[in-house]
Amino acid sequence: MVRMSAPELIRIVSRSSPMALAQVERVRTELAALHPGIRTEVVPVTTSGDRWMGDLAKLGGKGAFTKEVDAALLAGEADLAVHCVKDVPADRPLPAGTTFAAFLKRDDIRDALIHPGGLTLDELPAGTRIGTSSVRRIAQLAASHPELECVPMRGNAGRRMEKLAAGDADALLLAVSGLERIDRMDVVTEVLSVETMCPPIGAGILALQCREDDTRTIDAVSGLGDPEAWREATAERMFLHVLQGHCNSPIAGYARCERGGELSLRARVFTPDGKTVLNAHEWAGPLDPATLGTSVAVTLLRQGARELIDSIAH
């Protein structure tokens, strides 16, 4: 097989938020180390999800953050897109003509509490207002800390911290990986365990998306991929795909490659009020990652996950 020469320039399309641009910088740095001869440039877009501050479901859910990025890729205005896997809808396939070329080494999957007074989650007094619009966080807090109040809050991490300072909420929950990317771990009061706050599907993984027929770019960036992140993301996304969860369904879970290479997947589905929690945890054994994801989804469907998800308006 004749190897094609590497492209001289790779144009990377990205949301224009500080977080998204920080993610692109990571890719540019890793790519420069792997292929010093390749130049990169950033093509920024503002997505409808970034512009809209209301309920995401009214915009069509998670795809609100990826639609414009996908369009730039498919139109040939860019060669590579960098996505947080948790923002890429799994209930439908990737846009026709595109593919994931690599999943980068996974970052921290946990959530962090930010409280100006330095209190931990268990120390927060009744009535404390937590700023979050995540149905996953709201359901889990309702189950574990029903005395706390969640107030809707969207926007990038920096914007949310401004709203916290302005008194719109008393505390925030944000992803550790995002705070690390924008170098703001200094504000964190407590990093919550995955037992306390189960992460979203795809947490902490960046995916590189290319056009399917662009073999030069795919070849150039596939070396950035991490095999464990690929296995974990594949299991998690297949789980979500089989479950057909929508953006208003409180679904959480994570796959983990253990040291011996054994893969497991833990997943939960909640009612929005946190009063019902369906739980599953399975090991892959001889199963491939996608089959593990399917198996865990089927286990939760047997427990009534379909009825639970369908009963939530979206």
C-alpha cells in the first residue's frame, strides 16, 4: 500500500469559546510533536448552542454545539474538528461523510464543586443554590442532597464563574477536565468522586473528526489516538446509542480500562427528581467494547429505562 504524503496544512475548526480553543491548542501541540512538518491553523465558528442561553432541548439538544462545526468540515472549509465526546449526540450517527479519526488520552472525568466560602458538598447548608443546567447533576443532587436547590445556569466556565461572583448562585458544579484546560483549578473547593457524582457519557475525552475520504488527514492525526480512550468511548457511546437517551434524560456512566486491560462499564439512569435510580455495572470479559455498551444498555432497559426515558418531556 502506498502511503500518502502528510498534508502541509491542517485547518482545525473549533467553537470560539476559550475552552474549545484550549482544546485545539492541545491538539496542535501534540500534532507538532508527532509531525513537526505540518502547519495548523484554527477556523473558529460560533455555534447556535453558544449563542443560545435557554433550554438546550428547545434547540434540538446536544447537536446545537456541533452542527456548525460539522458543516464547516463537510463544506471543506476545515480538515479537522475537535469535539468533547460528551457533546456529540450518540442517539444518532455522526453526520454522513465524517468519521472519528482518533480519541485523545482521557482527562479527569470527575466534577468539581466551587464554593466561595470553601465548603464541601456535604457541608453546604440547606437552601444553598447550585448553579447548573445539567439534568445529570440535578437528578443526582436531588437523590443525594435534596436540601440543596439547583438554579439554571448555562454559558462557558468563565461566564458561569462571573455569574457566581454576581450572586446568581451560591456554588457551582463544573467538570474538572474543563477547569484544567483553562487553568482554573485554583477555584476548586472539592473534587467529587464518581460515586458522589457519576460523570456524563464521554467525559474528559476529546475526539478528532475528519471527512471520511480525507485519508491524508486521517493518517496524520490517527497517531494522536489513545487505545484505552478509544475502547472506553466506544463502549460508552454504544451504550447511549442503544438506550436512545435524549438531552433531557439524566443518564450517567463511564467505562474504565483496568491495568490488566480488562474493560468495565458502569451506568445509571435517573428520574429528574432523583427518586428512581437504575444501576448497571458489567465487565467486558471476551466482549468487544461496543458489545459491552449494548449489554449494559439492555440490562438497564430490562429494569425499565425505556419507560423512564420516554416519560421525560423533550
